[in-house]
Amino acid sequence: MCPLSQLQRKSVMSMYLRITLLFAILTLLLMGIGFAIGLYFGNPLSFMLFGLIFAVILNFASYYYSDSLVVRMSRARIIQESENPTLYGIVRSVAQKAGIPMPRVGIVDSPQPNAFATGRGPERAVVVATSSIIRNLTPQELEAVIGHEIGHVIHRAVLISSVAATLAGVISYIGTIALWAMMWGGYGGRNRGNSGSALPLLIAAILIPLGATFVQLGISRSAEYNADEYGAKLTREPGYLISALRKITSKVNVQSFAPQHSNAPSPATAPLWIVNPFKGNSLVELFSTHPPTEKRVARLKKVASEMGIYVG
């Protein structure tokens, strides 16, 4: 077996180990919030068991349907080649270079240039770009960005990130429901004599979604460096990826997605994008899902040097 095949096998084994750990951690988080809700209603063990059953169902669904769920969470729509032949053609060209089947292509209507990939593997990959990315990037820069996303697909990083985005989004949603239930249920009625149990629920509703976010952070940052390097080597144009990252970052700083708007994608999808699309929103920006752009640029310049390519 050639070294490349051995490397790919090692990457897949590592992915399955990490996704098993991810399922275990997020299952414990769901059981924890179930226990806290159970304390509030006076039946912690039953609610914790419900949390376990729900986690098993959610883990299964997120593994097999993460691509569809993430596409929906990101507000993307799957397109045909006739709708955007430029983007479609670039995705096809890069996929052929990488030796994978043609991914599905999606678009998110947004004035911000950005892109991400999702899917369980190369056979179910989806590459999504915003509607403005072609207007803001040159074809060479766009190809470099798609190379980065195909890198995520090759290394199966999109599966882990997609599952994490799905689970974190659901856990955050449950936390929000718990907080609203406390606000509407209050401390009155049948729970008045048991108001002390509201404190664990309040703590869990805040900290458990936060824990899910930290799990996402640990997954996404190293994957960006790996995808940058793969994309640069695949397209043989690290300089274009550098200029693309700088352009996208500059636009994000000025024109970020707005999570409070109904047509904006979920912040849970932030780790999937090539650049964090919610930069500039203070609550989201507290937890950076991506390495700083200039650190990525420095690494890409090193990769370019190893390839014998000068990048100014």
C-alpha cells in the first residue's frame, strides 16, 4: 500500500475516534441538561433517561443526515449548473483534481463572500458558497477557496464539524427552551415550593450550550490549517488562497451575518465557514472558531516556500 493510502486510512481512523468522543461528550451534555430539567420538575432520573434516549436518536440523525441539516441551518439552497455555471465549473474542476465525485453545490444569499463544505464523506459532499463570493474574488481565488473546502472533504473533517454544528445547535436550542420555560413557568404554581431546583436548571441552560460551543472550538481550529495546506497544494496556488482569505476577512469585518435576523444562518454553523461569518457580533466573537487570518497566511507562506513558490 502506498504512503498516501496509509495516510488516508490513518486520517479516517482518527476521524472515527474523534467523532466517537464527540458523541460521548455531547451525550453527557444532553443527559446533564435532562437531569437539570428533571430537578426542576421533581423527576431528575426520568428526564436524564429521556436525555440519553434523545441523544442516541440525535447522534444517529446527525451522523446520517448532517449534510441536509447543515444546509438547512445555513439557509443554503442546492443549485444546478445552469444557475451558476462559474461556481459549478470550479467545484467540478477541483473535485476532479482531488479524485472525488462531483459534490452537490449550494448557495447562501448574502452580501458577504464566504464558503463551507459539509457531508458524511466524498460521496455525500456539499460545497456551499455565498452569492457574493464570485463578485468579490477572482476565479483563481475562488478555486483556491474551493480547494480548501475539498481539503475538508478529503480529510473527513466536514463530517465531524457538521455533526458538531448539528448537535451544538440542538443543545443550544434546548437551553433556550429551558430558559423560556423558567421565565413563563416562573417560580409560582406547583413549583413554588420547589423553587430551589430552578438554580441548577438555570446554570445548566447557560453552561451546557456553552460547553457544546467549546467542543466545536477544539475541533475546528486545527482543521483549518490542514485544509489550507491541502488546498494550496491541490491548486498549486497558495498565493491566491492568501489573497482570498484576506479579502474575505476584510469583508467579514465590515459586513457580517446578523444572527438576530430571521434569514441569517445559525451561529452553530460558524466553524464550517472558511472565515467565521459572525465576526463583529460581540457575543459570537467571544469564541473564535478559526485561527487568526495572519497566522494562516504565515503558514501558507511556509507551504509555498516548501513548494518552491514565492509569495510576497
